[in-house]
Amino acid sequence: MSPLVEEAVDDPYEHSAWQEQLAEEATDEIDFSDRVLREGDRKGGLILELALDKLSASQLELHFVELMARDLDDYRAVDYAGRVLQEIAHRSPELGVALLSAMAPAEKELLVPSVAKGWTLSDPDGAFAWIEVAWIVEDGGYIDRALQNDLYTNAMGVLVGELRQYEQAAGVLAGLTDPELKAELTEQVAHRMVSDGPESALDRLAALDTGVFDSSVMDAVAEQWAARDGPGAADWVLENEAEMSPKGVRSIAKHLTLGAKEEALVGFHDGLGEARKRDTVASEVARLKARREPLASAEWARAIESPQSRQRAVMDALYEIGFEDFGSSVGYIDSVYELQDETRSPVVFSTLKGWLSVDVDAVAGYLGSGRANLSEGLSEELLLEMELLPQG
């Protein structure tokens, strides 16, 4: 029974009687379509949902054709037709694909996910095998890559959302070659796994024989856990650091910072064994504190061990500070870097260049004061750009 039906009908006997009555009415697809479309969205969908199980394959096809014929009269007709097509594909994937093949291109684009969902419910292996080649022409090119990716997304939603077949999902992920699609579907699977809570996700993860999406699941667990209990999640991440990616570590830093858990934040940063992950934490904290607590932000930026990572973090912090006050921007840089630090120069140059279109006088004054400490070449480049700016 679908969640919609469960919510609407508590008594199973009442549900059965209503279903029998609707199935009887549904023998006439024209009158039944009239009734479904006459009701509001919620009740119309419920009536259709209840009747589907009792309809034969031939009746389902008649209802599908009838609803598709009404798409110009009621925008909901195609949505309802898609639900019927999903049921058809669930029972007979061949018929679902045949009906889909007879449609116009625009109709195919709207309804092809229904075939993917229905087929996956009854035969996941067959559904994904079809999806892999469904939108590829004979020469191997994609007719519509985005649409095929959407099929994968819909089918994966059924596989892990309704069937809870996580190991099979891992097999699908392992066979994907498109890195962006693989990352998207991996995240989809991970979030489905943690939807019932971090502890349940860990149990599921332990039960799997594959490590295809372990890191993604661990990251998702960390993020959800941190939203509920930042310090607790931080302790858990420290215990499982080897299995965490910088993304998961960053989510802990974000929640601890926004929750003002300073002691836990420092302990989390200092407790990480990998320099890259410590830098990830310090960079995120520096960014989040830049506007409201610039001195604290600068202190975190100084804690970043990699010069390249520190430079990126400072630029991110300056972006958060914005162009409201020139002194705040250059003051932040001076709080992070020593004047003779050779990694300071690119940050100063980039900042001054950004300020040229906002306050050229402030840039000129800063250059003239000698505080910029730029090379002759970089200073001349800025002066040349000043001369090229419109006067007035």
C-alpha cells in the first residue's frame, strides 16, 4: 500500500471495499478519467492509486491512452498517465517500452522516467541494462545525455528508496564511467542510507560486502549527525578519520562553528591526524568567521599549514568580507601575513585589482604608502590599469 493510501485509509477492510468499488467504476475508462480529473489533486491521485492494483493489463493500457488524450484539457492528465504507465512497466516492461516508443519526443521525455521506475520495481537488473542503452544511437552517441542520466536517478531512487537494495546499487555505481553521474548517484544512495539516522546507516554499511560508496556514506553520516550533535559527530569522525574525506570533515567544522562550539572545534582540528584535513577545517572556519569575527578568522587562516591552501582560504574570506570597506580588506591580509611573506604578494595584488573598480583612490593611496610591498612589476601593472580606467 502506498503512503498516500495508508494515510487516507486506516481500516484495511474499508480500503478493500473502496478499492473494489473503484475497480468496478474503472471498467469504463472514460467515466473513470472524468472522475479522477474532476477531483482535487490529492483525492484524484488517491482514487487512481487504489484502482490500479485491480485493473488488468488491457484495462491499464486503455486508461493510459484515455488520460494521454486529455493532456490539452487538464495538465494533470499526463501526470496520471505516467502513474498508469509505471504500473504497466512494472507488470510488463516490454509493453511499457512499446507504449513509450509510440509517443512524440516531448511526451517521451516526460514519461520515460515512469517506465524506468516501474521496471526497476520488478526487475532492477533488466531496468538498468535498458537504461544503459536506451538513449544511445547505433554510432554510440547520446541522443540526450541529460535525459539518460535522469533515468538513472529515477531508477536508483526506486532501488534504494523502495527496494532498499544497497548492494545492488553499489554494483550499478561500480559500472558507471561518467564521473559526474557517479558522484550524483553515490550521494543519492548515501543520503538514502542515512535517512533513518546515523546509527542505522552504520549498520547497513557494516552489512555490505563492498566499499564502493563507503566514503560518501561516511560523509553523509557525519553531516547529518553534526546537525543533531556537533561535538558527538566530531568525536565519531576523529575515531574514523581514515574513512572520511575532506568533505565530511568540512561539514563537522561548519556545524561546530555555526553552533559556537569553540572548545569542540579546537579539539576537533587538533585531533585530526592528516594535515590536509586540518587545513580543511581551518579554511572553513576562517571563511565562516570572516565577516563577523575577522580577527578570529585570521587566526584560523594562520593555522593553515599549506601555503596554497592558506592563500585560497584568505581569498575566500576576503570574498565574504566584500567591498564595503577597503581598510577591512587590507587589514585582514595584514592580520594573516607577515609583511615579508612571499605568499602574501599574490593575495595583495588580487585584492587591490578587485578594488580598482570600487575605490581607485584607496588603492592608489595604499600603493603610495608602501604597505602593499609589491614587486615593481606588479605595482606598475596596477598603475597601468588605473590609467586605463574612465576618468571622472
